[in-house]
Amino acid sequence: MSVLDRQLQLQILNRLHDEYPEFVEINKFLDANDRKIQANLFYLAEHGLIEPSAIREAFGVPRMMTLAKITSRGLDFLEDDGGLGAILRVVTVRFDAENIKTLLEEKILHSNISDEQKKSVIHKLKSFSGEILKSIILKLVEKGIEKPEDIARFIDMILKI
């Protein structure tokens, strides 16, 4: 049987959540002498979910965490929405309008449409504002997501580069 206990970990996090931002004596709610409890406390600390304040160490005696508090990462872990951490980890991708125009122009030039259509579409493309290009890119991404098998092939192709 594993020394790690998810229910016990959740119990620890919830209790420390209730006392946040204070440090809490472990013995106030659990038997701090229990090796399984200590293993789970140190496991949570190693993952940054709790912060120990006092660790008792002596030669020949197992280490023991006696005081701890939940961290912001631990609080976010307990939130259904991922907490503030999820918001802060949002990645913003920016594209330069000229790069997008060049990329689209190359794709148009290598397409199977007539030369007259290519010329007409490229002329229109060059007149597009950044906002129009943004909506075009969003539509292209949306279309790509409609075919998940294409997305999987694309990701595999990128990983091989």
C-alpha cells in the first residue's frame, strides 16, 4: 500500500485553507508523529502546495513537520477554476500583420485556383487591416478545430521538425 493518501492530502489542504494565511500546528488536527501523515505533508511541500515553518530534525529520529501553511499554489489547487494561477498562466500570442499577409500570400500563390483569382485575392489581402486579418486567422483556427484529425497530424508534423 502506498504511503501517499489523496484523501489525507485533501484533508490537510482544506484545514490549512481554513486557517490561511496563518501557520498551523499540525498536532492541532492530526497526529504529527504518524509517519504516513509526515510523508504526505512533505509530499505536499515538495509540490509547493504547503509551506513548512518548523521542521524538527534530530540524529536517528525521522524528520517531522510541526508547523505549516497553505501556499497560493495550494489555494489555487483547491479552486474549481484553477484560481488566480490559471489566469496568470494565460499565454498571449501576437502575430505581425505583415507576416500574416506574407504567409497567406504564399499559400494563395501555391493554391490550385486560377492565376486571375490569385491576383484578385492577393490584392484584397494586401488592403486588409490588422482587425480583418485577426478575424481571418480566428476563422482559420476555428475551421482547423472542426477537423481534430488534421490538428493531430499538424502537431505530429511540427514535433518532427
